[in-house]
Amino acid sequence: MTRTKLSLMAALILLVVPATAAASLDQFAGEWRNSDPNTSGITRLDIRVTGANATVQAWGKCHPQDCDWGRVNASAYGPNVSADMQASAESLAATFQTSFSQTLLILDAAPANHLRAQVLTRFTDNSGRKNYRELYSFVRASMSPGAVRQIAPAVQAAAAAAASSALLPAPVQVGPSNGISFDRYPRTTTLTWRPVAGAASYGVEVDCMGCCESGRWCADMGKQWKVETGITSTRYVFDFVGAQPGRWRLWAVGENGRGGERSGWWEFRYTK
């Protein structure tokens, strides 16, 4: 049996077998990795606990490197209305917001240094994409929760400030113009945009019609065709895949590493 099949079986077992004991909030602290190494969704989590408070940072599967969703505050849930949350928390919930979607991550403690995760994503951009649900299991990657619990006050304050600060605005796209058609080969494409004040870098997503499924955009299927992050200029050059429609959008990333609002899609087409 392949390693992937074994990972998937382990994930399914963890999702259907209930935890045998109540968890404390401290048991959530640490680094966690998806038990399926080939997942196309959330790849890892970093959970930090200070007293009765917790924050969650998540990374999603992207190419060439995973996309940092940022760090957000998490809400703990206990077994009853009078529970001591620090001593008996059984679940954590965290919400990740973008300009086009909202993702609710619900984490439940599981035996043997595992977490069960339910991920609920809804789209807020009137794109017609359907809300969807995913189930994952995570295994602890770091066995030193005490180290992440003892966060210096200044670091904790900085994390809280970053989580609550306003998102950087979406960059203004410049070229190529929206809806343009190219009749040339090779399909070398140069994207340009105006700088955003406070941006340390930029991220660009290029989508492709028919690359993931005939007649459909990859992003409309919850997939990503090409994502490039860490761009420090206001231009990005790439070779498009074929004689078909494409589109692109981008976002600014602040000094704190937090991604800003995404721009709208601009479309282009290659005819040969």
C-alpha cells in the first residue's frame, strides 16, 4: 500500500474516531503538518497559546512555495458554559478573510498528538463559486509547546497589532489591458501595476481557462494554476501555457508579512 493511501486512511480514522479525553488549550500549541503530504489544501499550522488566548497561522498549498494566510486570533470552546477554557478547551475556531472569500477553520483535539480539522469556505465576491467543506487531520511537527506558550509580551503585542491592522489596498493593474488578445508566439507576457504604499512585496496569481478542466477556470474549481510571491518590483514576466484565455490578479504584502486585498481579475487571450 502506498504512503499516500496510508496517510489518507489515517486521516479518515482520526476524523471518525472521537477523542477519548478532554483537551486543554495548551495541547493545541505548536507546529502541525497535514497528515496527507499530497494535500492541495492547508499544509501546516502554527498555533500559539498565551494563558487563555490563542492565535493560528495557516499555510495553503501553492507553487513554488506554500501561501501564508497570516495569523489570526482564535476562539476556544469548552465542554460546557462554565468550563475553565484554559484547562478544558476541546476546540479552536479561527476565521481567515480575503477580499473574495471567508474560511472558517475548526480544530478538535484528537489522541496521540493529532488534530482533526473542518474547513468551511464561502465566497463573498459574487463570482458564482459554491461554498465547500474539507476535512483534514494534522500531526504535531514540534514537540515543544512550552516554548511557543511563553511568548514575550512585545512579540505578542506585535502579533495582535498585525492581526487587527487594516489590509493594504489592492494594487492598480496597468497592463496588459483587460480583455486584450495576443496573436503571437512565444507567449511571453509582462504584467505591470502601480506601487502600493507600505508594500514590502507583491503576489501574483495567473489563472488558465481549461488547464484544470475543459471549459473552466482553475480558480473556479478551488485550484491554483500559477502563483508567484515575493515579487519586489511592479512587474512580473512569465510564459503562458497555450492558445487559450488567461487572467491575472495580484495583492500587496506588508512589512509584517500580511497579504492585502486582492485585485479583480484582468483577462487576456492568446490565439496561437
